[in-house]
Amino acid sequence: MDPVTIIRPRGAPVPAVFDSPHSGTHYPDDFDYIVPLSMLRRGEDPFVDELFAAAPDHGAPLIAATFSRMYIDPNRSDADIDPDMLDGDWPHPLTISRKTRSGMGLIRSQSGRKRAAIYGRKLSVAEVRRRIENYWRPYHDMLRRELDETHGRFGAVWHIDCHSMPSKWATGFDKAGEPNENDYVLGNRDGTTAGAEFTELVRETLAGFGFKVGVNDGQKGVELVRAYSDPARKRHSLQIEINRRLYWDERNFTKRDCFDEQRQTMTRLIEVICGYARGKVS
Ligand SMILES: [Zn+2]
């Protein structure tokens, strides 16, 4: 199975690229986890690739990982490795973040609310390198190539990094400091990965549909919006987190009846984003 898929634009291309790094459901044979698979599956952003399936109809490629983010997470740096998980010395520099130490780095060490240990042993340096080379790197290569080619062709690119979040993570704070459950959270790492105009366009569009939208509220975006963005050079990357409650039965792990409605909402958003990107370069 290819680690990453791309659906190319079906019509005239626009300078926008969509990616879904966490909707993959393939658990490779050498994963060797000791927790129930059902627990790992809670880490998936279920069907996010399906929710954004209209992107190619509007001129933008849609990239998606086929492998589970619990095996290796494309939305982390390849230096974000907890050395305590390894049975030997990592031969490259490491960047250890708060996420690494809490078990949520490139390769997760813990899963679920009970923070159960995913592995019953240390991982070898060789197997972690294999995961990077066979899964993480093809994903990054594909995304970077699409962003570079699009930017080369149009002089600008708008990248939308698509996710969904458990409803319990969607609680942010409103302007008065009161807790507030967001329907969507947009992340541009405090304005560093996407311009204000584009971020506001997406926020305003979703708010206009009647939703509560947070910006950098709890979720600010991680590696995929950071890695290839440079707003000053017209390379914009924006993360969008959908509250799973809008389309997913989190208890029974099934699509809700409103799934199609949610997909239609995302299709309307895609139309606005692709129309904006087209208008900016024509
Ligand atoms: Zn995600």
C-alpha cells in the first residue's frame, strides 16, 4: 500500500493544496503495539479525507496519508523523538518538545485517556528509521513537491492542513474568558504560517455558515503548517480542526447521520478558498 495518496485537480488548477495527514487507517504489520487496536483508532481523524473530497473538483490536489498517525505522525518533525523509547543512541540531532515528553512526538509512546503504554519494549533505531523513510518522508516529499510546484507556477500557494479533534479538545475561551466549545479551530501558529487576510476569510466564511470558530484557540497548528510556510513569500499554511461532534459518533465510532451535511459544508468552504486563491493570482 502506498503510504500517501494524491487526487489531482480535475478542472483548471488553482494555487491551493489540501492535505489530510491523520485520516489513515492502515496499521502496518510491524507496529507491534500491546494496547487494543480500538484504543489506537481513537487517534484517527476519521474520514477527514472524505470531508474534503471535493477539493480536486475545484482545482486543488488532495493529499492523504494511508497509514495511522499512531504508527508515525506526519505532523511532527522527524527530530521529535523521545530517546527513552529507543534501545540505542539516535544518530541525528533531536528536538525534544513538550509533546515528545508527554508521549505525543513523532512516534507516540502512550495512547488513550488512560495514557496506556503502546509498546511493551524499546524500539530499535533501525525500525524507527524505517518508519521515517517508508512513511513519514514520502508524505513530506509529496506535500513539499506540490507546494513548491504550485508556488513555482503561480507565485503563491494556499495550503490547508485538514484535521478533526475530539469534542473534549474543542473547548476554548471566548473574548470574555468564558469556556466555549468551538465547532472549528483555525491554527496559523499565532500568525506565523498564514497571512491574516486568508485566515480571516476562512474564519468569516465558517462563522457566516453559523459556526463558532476559534483561531489559535487551544490548537495552533504543528509541523505541517510550520515546515513549508513563509507568508512573506506568499506561502500560506493554515490548519483547520473540525470538532468531531459535527459528523462523528465518538462513542460508537461511526459516522453520524449529518455526515453528508458536514461534507457539503466543507465543499462550500473549499469553493470559497479556491475562488480566493484563483482571484489572487489572476
Ligand atoms: Zn489531526
